[in-house]
Amino acid sequence: AQKVTQAQTEISVVEKEDVTLDCVYETRDTTYYLFWYKQPPSGELVFLIRRNSFDEQNEISGRYSWNFQKSTSSFNFTITASQVVDSAVYFCALNDYKLSFGAGTTVTVRA
Amino acid sequence: DTEVTQTPKHLVMGMTNKKSLKCEQHMGHRAMYWYKQKAKKPPELMFVYSYEKLSINESVPSRFSPECPNSSLLNLHLHALQPEDSALYLCASSQDGQSRYGYTFGSGTRLTVV
């Protein structure tokens, strides 16, 4: 069984503020992959980042960064200096034998 | 080509109709997926094809019938649907069934059953 929990339903910020999205996962497998996807109103799921269970190195990619902590089963995602175009639903997902999504967090960035 | 193309983008069908959703990718991916997404909910897996064989069926009702004619094409045949089947249907592909490299999603078909 696997489970992904995104406790934040909605987040609203003013442009240029940082946004951190929380994700906690649950799995019995030792090998798994974690993802963050963005879904704008158009509906397409846009891949943002991927991390495998053996690599806890945290990285920054442009305005995106993530914090993967295996000890707490958390995979948090931060958008730095948010922009209006970042407004979307963000999904955390866990893949062991199939890709399962958290409930999603709606991010609204106001100008 | 790094896209998954889904057609049609919108579909309205009656409960007695038969229709099909189409998904195509030319990235050489060997695994393809159908997801269903209701409004304000996350996508839910329906079917997985790996190397053109059905590998996962998440207990989907038989009124949904998937087909994978070749490694680039995935269809979802619809028959006798119910209004509650109205949703966004997303197709995805990945390099292999292990999905270590992530998934590429199409923009979806918004289905309305009347």
C-alpha cells in the first residue's frame, strides 16, 4: 500500500513571496520514486522534479528547490520568488509499482 | 518529439453512444497509461500497458475498454457510460514499466456524459 498526503489544500501568496508545499508519503518499498507535478487550468500535468529513494541530496533548479528527508518520509517543494504564472495545482506523487498522487495543493499567486 | 497527444480535447456523448479516446506518443516509450481525474481531485490510475500488454487494470468497469494497437498508440473505448463518468481523461507514457524516468502526460480529454 502507498499513500501520499498533501496537508495544504490551498495557498495564496503575493508575487515574489516564497511558497513551500508539504508532502508526506508512506510506502513499504525500499526503492521508490517521488515526483512533483504542476497542473495549470489547461489540464496538462507538467513534470517538475523527480527524486529516487536512494538519493537524499537536495537541489535547486532555477526557482524550484526540494527537500527530501527519508527519515521523516517528507518531500517538500519550494518555489522561490513566486510569479503569477506559478498559479496552478501542485501534486506530489509516489511511484513504486504505480504512480499515485496526493490530493494536490492549489497555489494562487496574486500580482 | 517530446509530447503525448490526446484527441479529442473535448467530447460530449450520450449514455447510449460508443466513442473512443486516442493517445499517441513518438518518444519510444514502452509503457502507456490511462488516468481519470474528477474535478478538484487527483488523477487516478485506470490502466497500464507495458510493452503493448495490459499489465494493470485498477478494477475499472467494463464500459471502459483499453486497447494498445502498437507501442505508440493507446485507445480507450467507451460504451454505455454514466453521467458520473464525466471527467478529464489523461494519457501518459514512460520509458518503461518501472517508470523510473518519470511520466509524460498529455493535456487530456474532457469528457461529458449526458
